[in-house]
Amino acid sequence: MNKIIFLTFCILSISFSSVFSQEVTPPSIFDEGVDTTINPEDIGDDVRQWAQNTALKFRELLKQLKKIDMANKRIFLINAITESVREAQNTKELLLMRFSLNRALRLEQTFQGQDDALAVNYVLLPAVKQAMTLYEQADLPYLEANQGKPEGEIIPPYYANFTKYNVGFLLVTSIMNKTLEGQFEILKLAIAWMAKDLLRSPESKRNPTNARIIVNLELLDHSLKDIQCPTQSLNNMIRSTLLDSAHQIVPEANSKPTPAIVVAPEPPPPPVPVEVSKPVNRSEKKKIFEIVTATKARSDKINECITTMEIAIDYVETVDDFIELLKPGVSSPTEEYLLAIDHFVVKYAPKFLSLSPTILDITRVKTTMTNTKPTIEFLETCISASNSPVGNRADLLEITEPSIAHPNEWYSSKLSELRNKYKDRF
């Protein structure tokens, strides 16, 4: 039985080397292989020095970017990332930060001819920030833990863990691309990268669940190779498959969640609508909404959560969708996290009202809010809007009831002011 399993993985490794050999077209220094044999020189001083210098260079780069316009930011970031990758061309591609940078260059190519802000805010800048975080939280600890070990005792980085927690970024990036072909290309790259990462981790690929994922990804990749004109339905099917696969991946035993890519700088830029060749119907919107909101639960970073919500709001079709979107992506959100969500509610109150909510729906949203000032702002928008569902004084009284058991004096007085201000409308 063990011989059969071993043979299966050998075949898979050879198969993926062939199937994914055309995943990238840049020079060989940007290619990725599936090589898990690590020698002491592969993690020597030159690798450590490259990682350290790259992190320091990027820290200075972020300061310089503030003075550059968007078009030049894109060029500046591409050149900086390319230079860093080339500096490492004589060493084995091993560290997670290097994978992040390589992949950013490939993803940027799918945004050719599109808004520079998309490539900067959703690919290049997030990759630079993640590379810096990976150096501190993953790559440097990895190098230190394996320093001085002989060949055969050096374990690879936690590649399965890396791919599990990066899929959300790739899905959001694919949605932000403005063409179906660009989205499709990103999703095909995501298939290849997930499979290669699993194959690259000896511990991971021996797991039966991960082995099944590898086989399924190979079959999916094969089924897509001759498609020239992807559809929205096809892209959504791939997104669903990737998301399901990521949820199922069993990471390495001692790994911790890889720092997720933050998909926009602070504050998040305005969401850019996805342009498709035909209108997106209700079922397709629902599928995209589910995919995007699922990525929210994969990070505890406030700005990443809000950016994901900013993207998903375009695909909200019902009041239930809107309320679902307001749920925190973590089990124990901080006060700052909850305040950010409350501000999101205020910002998108007009969207909420466009969904034809009832008085009960307003109350449902109000009870999700934990900060009094945004709650008052939300309620006033709901009352004063031309499409307000508040039709009489009873409705007004109902929605201006305190949503907490022991309201403070300020909150109570503001609710009273709302009642007095709008009571004569009815």
C-alpha cells in the first residue's frame, strides 16, 4: 500500500511539472519548481542577507510611494519587485516572501491595459507589504530554526499553510480584474500555485485529503486548457472549487496561519466594479457574494475585512445579504473592528434602503451596531430618505427604541431628538 501511495505522488509530481509548465512565460528566474530537497547552502547567509535587504528596501520604498502619482507607483513597484527577484536568481526559490513577489509580477500582467490603481492597490502594494511581514513572521524564524542542520534534517517552509491562507487574496484579485479573460487567467494561476504548494510540502502531500485536492486540481486544470472564451459562470465555478479546496487543505502540523495579504492600503480605495461582457444575473451575483464574503472570515485585519465588504456590497441583492455582510469575520472582534463595521453601515445605508427593507429590517441592522453615534446616523438616514419605510409615528417610535439594555444619556437624548424632529412628518 505504501509503495502505491509513493508511486502515486511521483506520478503527480511529474504530471504537474508537465501540466503547469506553461503557467508563466517570463524568464526562468520567475518560474516555480516543485523541489523539496534542501541543502544547508540553500538557507545560508546569502539567502538570509537577501531577505533582510529586501525587507529593508521595501520599508523605504513605502515611504517614497507617498510622493508618486498612481501611474508611476505601478512602474516603481514593478521595478523594485523585479530587481529583488533578480538579486535572488542564483539561489533556490525557497522563502515564502520570494514566492509572494514572483506571483505578484505574474498577476500584474493580467491587469495590462487596466486602471493603474487596480494593479497597485490589489496586487503590487499588497505583495510588498506581505513580503515584509513574511520575512519577520515566517521566513526569518524558519532560517533561524534550521540554521546549522545537516542535509536531511532541514524541513521546507510551510507551503501548504501558505497556500491555504493566500487563496482569499487570489479570489478577490480575480474579481477585481475588469475582464473575464483576466479573471480566468488569475484563477488558472491560482489552481497551479495551490497544487504546486501542496506538492512542495512533503508532510502536506502525504495527507490523504491534500492528495485528493491535488488530483482534483490536476483534473480541473486539464479541463480548462482549451477554453478561449471564459464565461462568468465558469469563473465562479473555479472560484468555488478553489475556496472549497482551501477550506479542506490540512496544513503542516506545527504551522501557524500565514499572514494574509491585505488587499488594499489604508484607507481602502473606492471599489471598482467588475466589467463583464453581459449583465450578471441574480444567481451569479449570489455566487460572487458568497465567495467574497467567505474570504472575510480568513483574516482578523480590519482594513482587509472592510475592503472585502466594499467589494461584496456590489453583489448584495437582499436585506438578508446586507445583514450577513455585517457579521464580523472573527469570533472575538475588537472595539475598533466593530466601529469600522458600524461606519460601513452608515456609508451604505442608501444601498440598504434600495433593498426595500421593512421597519423590522431597520431594527435588525440597528441591533448589529455597537456604537451609538453611527447608530444615530444610520437611523436618521433611514427616517429622512425619500424611500424610507417609516410611514407613521408608530414606525418612528419603534425604530427609535434603544437597542441596548442600559442606554447612556447621550444615546437616549439623541433618540428623543430624532422622534421630535420627524414626528410632524406623519
